[in-house]
Amino acid sequence: MKQPDLGKKITELRKAKGLTQEELVDKCNISVRTLQRIEIGEVTPRIYTVKTILAALDFDLDTVSEVDERDAGGVASTLRKHILLEVDKDLTPEFLKDQLTIAWIAGVLYFLLGFFEGAAEVFRYQEHRLVFSEPIYIALKLSVLVAFVLFQRGFVVLGGIFDNYLLRIMSFLMIVGEVLITGYDIASVFYDATERGWVLGAESFSYGGILILYGISLRRLRTSLGSIARWAGLFEILAGCFFFTIVLGFIGFFVLMPAQLLEIISLYKGIDIIRLRQTADGTAVPSA
């Protein structure tokens, strides 16, 4: 059974039982907001959630036809699941808080590793050789990549919590861009990369455009996170403008420093907001 028929069926069964939405969610351990969106057909829940709801309504699960299982959707579905581009409504507050905790810790690590990576790239660009040995350089680049992915993954989560789809998309693009840039930097170690200057220029131009949109998406969080998100977005936009010029791209790296620190604080503040919602709603999961 697919939406909106599934939502209508659940509503019908709930009313037949004489249950309010609040009474039903107490039996299912999901949020009222989640149930509301399921009943109006706005979202398609996972099969586990459907079974939990129907079991609470004493409905025969065998009469329900196949529901859209996002857990079995091929490569694209698996990627969305692990990057959390689509934040599932069934994710618990504890899970979301864990992801944001991992993200802000990774953000701190990314910020610190950035000084070593920046020094290595400046030396490599100016002297045309590595300041570290090849294994150390590659290990550094991969460490930065992992930290960045985990860091940005936190903003995919925030985008889901606060209904900011642009932030989720831009964070995803940031991750893809970082993977491509890191792959090229590592690959260029093993051959005479005479085109690297042109590639770096193209990277700076593209990165600038992404940062501007990323900054705009961060500023959309100001209603929920306050001035922290507003200033973080402003610094990202400013850095993006510098990168966009290519010539002044080096200034963008310095402008990104306060932006990254504010973003780390934003992730930490997101944990507090989830905790406050738990206190207010019991076990309510933030809307996505």
C-alpha cells in the first residue's frame, strides 16, 4: 500500500479505535509530527514504522501490501542513507544527537588538520615539491577528507531537522567536490601535473560558487540557531566571493576560518535544540 492510501488507512484505523494521534504515538514511540505527516500522505515511512503503527492498532500486518522500502533501493538509495541526504523521520533523537556530536568533533579535527594541509599545498604550489613524504602527504589528504565528510554530514542532518533542503543539497555537493579535489591532488603526486595551475583555478572558481550558495543556506538557519548561523553564512558567502575571483582566492582561506568555527558551534547548538525538543515532546523526533 502506497501513499496517500496508507495514511488514509492508518487514520481510519486510529479513529475506529477511538485513539487520538497523541495516544497512538505513545504506543509506537514516534513523534506526533511524524504520524501527522504519514496520515496526510506527506511522507512514506519505512516498513518497520508501518508495522509498529499497525501492530499498535491491532491490524493484521499480512493484509498490507508491499510498502516503499528505502532500505533496498540500489546504489543511490544506499548513498542517501549513509550520507543522510534524506533524513528519515524514524531516526531517533539519540541517533541525530550522536551524528551531530561526531560532526562537530570531526569539524574540530578538520579545522586543525587544515593548517597542515594548507602549508603543504602552499609549499607544493610555490616550490613544486612536497614538504612531506608522499605517504604522509597522502595520509594527510585522506584524513582531511574523512574529517570533512563527517563534518558536512552534520549539516545534512541539520538541514533535515530544520527543513532546509538547500543546506542538505549544498553540503552534499561540498562532500562530492572535496572527494574529487582530494582524488586529483593525490593522483597528481604520481605524475608531472603541468596542468595543476589551471585545475586549481577551476577549483577555486567552482568552489566559490558553491560556497556562496552554501552560505545562503546557512543563513536560513538563523531563525533556529540565531546569529551564529547568520554570521557563519556571511563568512561563507564572503569567502566564496574571494574564491570566485581566483586571483584573491588565498584570502578566502582566511575568511573560512571564523566560518568553520561558527559552524562547529552551530552543530553543537543543534544538539541542544534536539534535547530541548525531547524535553518538550517526550520522544519527539525533529521534523525533516
